[in-house]
Amino acid sequence: MNKVRLGIIGLGNIGRYHAAYLLDGKVDRCELVAVCDAFEKATEPYQAKGLKTFTDGEEFIKSGEVDAVIVATPHFQHTTLGIAALQAGVHVMVEKPISAHKADAERLIAESKKHPKVVFGGMFQMRSEPRYQKIKKLIDNNELGTLLRLNWIDTDWFRSDAYYSSSAWRATWKGEGGGVTINQCLHQLDTLAWLFGMPKSVRGFAQLGRFHNIEVEDNVTAYMEYADGASAIFISSTGEIPGTNRLEITGTRGRVVLEKDKLTFIRNEVASDEWNKTSTTGFGQPDQWTIDIPFGNADMPHAAYIQNFVDAILDGAPLKVPGEEGIRSIELANVIIYSSLVGQTVELPLDSKAWEDKLNELGEKSTLEKKVVEATKEDFTKSFRR
């Protein structure tokens, strides 16, 4: 094989975005040959371009028409379609989240291990952004010294009631598996785990439908503790105007702050722990340097990750984000809500069955079916999108 025949399952916002750059030839040695969506009307523009079209995801995977697929459907379909692709020997790139909850992610990852020759990737393209790459380099090169604290206020996700009413599956336990944690800020949770590692415990505080008429969380605060004594605070919301996106990481060698497209490193000339032991004054501090670190933006990061996916299929190149790494952000999203619902700190790893049971309990009361029944066929066809 010298060219990958690629298909897309799910033609919502992100699925159409992938299709646009693929049709524009932005990925080498790859051709978008087919698409699939549960609603036939969504596939018609692609049929007009000469692509083959399907309305059933598993039938599409088994058709023999594609070597690889991008799964860009609503969350709960990611696991079943991912497993179907792996079992059929079809390489699969799963959009975030790789599953709606940790137990499903474990099932998907377990299946991937049975098929080591089938490439399984996760679409976490935010890791490719130069701002986070530079922070990662500071951490890996020990420029910050021993990490002490991370604060991330990530509340620039405002969504109106119109957004939530635009799709029947949105903001329902049964359709989405959660709210702001698993939909809006999952990339930030992935980046947090990528930069800082996984905590040993989490205490979550989540408000369900504080700002909107929804059943899932739209406002969260989480406190995390790490095995080495470091701590993190993560805050997110879809109800604040103006919102904030400020990441602050403090170590013994200084502090790095990312906010409003500015990355600043305040460096201690002497590490704080060393100064603490050697200083002869009670109030003095070591000299500090303030450095503004320039960065640009990643050039079409989704396309770059699909190029890497294609290179992994054809050349055996290592994946930028192996699919199994997607479980970390799901675990953080799940444990924040689970901790809040049970009202106590939860040790990691999260008991995936405990959260699955709780999620099923919440799903039994979900309004998804009611919303589907109330939607007209035309409106629902337009709105049931990722």
C-alpha cells in the first residue's frame, strides 16, 4: 500500500472540518474516498464530489472501501465504532474523547492490544501548539526545578442556551456522558496530564446546570494532589462572560504564566528550596529574571496529526498521541464529576465500574429520548452533530 484510503464517520462540525482539508490535499499519501453519517442528507454534498457514502458506521467499516477511518461521531459511539474498526483491521483515529467514560476506554484499549498491527490514534492536537511545546520543554529540561503547583483557570467556553438546544444529544448524560469537562475542556485536561502527569487524588466540585437548563455540569472546580506533594487547581465553565484562560505553573526555579497569547517565565537565580536553607535573612528573596517567550500557532494541527497517522500506517512512524493515552483525560473528566457527586476525595486510578454504574444511573433519568421525540425530523437531522 502506498496510499491510504481514508473515510470519515460522522459529518458534524469536526467531521466536515476534517473532510475539507483532506479534499484540499493537505495530507500526503492519503485520499478521502468515503464518508458516513446516520443522516443521508449530510452525505449528499460528498456524493456529489464522487465519494462513496454510507449511513451505517459498522457496515462502512466492513465494506472494504477504506483502509482507515476517522471517528467523529457523538461520544458514546466512539467505543463501538473504534472496536469495530480494530476487529476489521481498519486503522482508526478517534476524535476526543476516545470514549464517553473510562470503562469504555479500557474496553477500546484492550481491543487495540489484540490488534497490534492496526494503528489506533487519538486526536489531541493541542499538544502540538508551540505554547504548550515550550512549556513542556521547560519542564522536561528542569528549568522550573521541582514542580510545586499548577493553576489553570479555563472559563472562556461560554455557550448560550441556543447552543445546548441545537442538538438533542448535547448536555445529556445518555447522549454525551457529561458537560464542560468531557466536551469543552477535554483537550486542556489532556494537556494538564501531558505536562504534569496524573494526580494521586482528586476532589471535584461540579454544579449541574448552574447557568443553563441542562442536566450535566456547566461549572467545575477541581483540586488535585500528586504523589510528590505538588498540587493543581483546575476551573472551567460555560457560563462566564468574560472568560479567562490562564495557566500558571510554579516550581522551585520559578514560575511560567500563559495568558492572552503571552508566555512569561519568571526565573529564580537561586532555587527556592536552596534559598530557604541558605539565606541568612528572614524576608529576602533571590534575584529574578523575567523572560517573555515568543511563540506562534501550530499550522493546521488536525491535518498534521492525520499526516502522522498516515505515516504510522505506511511507514511505522510513532504516533504523536497513541490512542491509549486518551484514557487520561477521560479519567480526569470522570473523576471530577464522580468526586463531586459522592462528595469526597477520590484516589486514582478511578474505579471505572463505579463511575460507569453512576453514569448508567444518571442515564436512566436522562432527557435524551424526550428531546429526540420532541425534535422534528428535519431539525434533528440538522442538529444531531458533534
